[in-house]
Amino acid sequence: MRSEQAVTAPSDHRTPINGTDMCMPSYPRMERSGRERAARTEAMVKFLLFCILFVLCWPLALVALALYPLVWLLLLPFRVVGIAVGGVLELVSAIITLPARVIRAL
């Protein structure tokens, strides 16, 4: 005798919207990388600190909010210089270690 197995329709990952016939796709939860999770946590902490500052001293919070883009623009050249210096140091390191890597490959 062969046992009968229940045949089910393939799941299309859809959930009903408030008891209506309309369905909204529900996507499987994707795991976040550690770096992405850390960035989201850092952003949330910054927002909470801003909210505390806003409650304690709202004029200072508004001034900080207005000055943040200006400070970011002033510091932008230093970030570009930092990236360039990092690249040059990486190149010098690669040139210095090239003979050792060639000998190791043989």
C-alpha cells in the first residue's frame, strides 16, 4: 500500500493585507553583515544623542544641525588627502615587498 501525502501548493511568499484578497509579497529576512549592522547601530546612537540634546537644549541642537553640512564641507579636503596618502603608502609597501613575494612564489 502506498501512503498518500498531502499535496500543497508551492509557497509564493505572500501575506494577506488586513483580511482582504490583496496580497503583499513578504521577502525572506536577509542576514546583515557585521559592518552594515554596526553602521545602523552607530546611526541610531547618533540620532538618540541628537534627540537628547534637542530636549535638553534645543537652540544648540538646531545650530549643530545647521552647521553640520558646513563642517563636513570644510573637512572634505582632508578626507581626500587621507585617501591619497593611504594609496601612496599602500603602493610603496607593495613595491618594497614585491621581491619577497616573487621569491616566495618560486
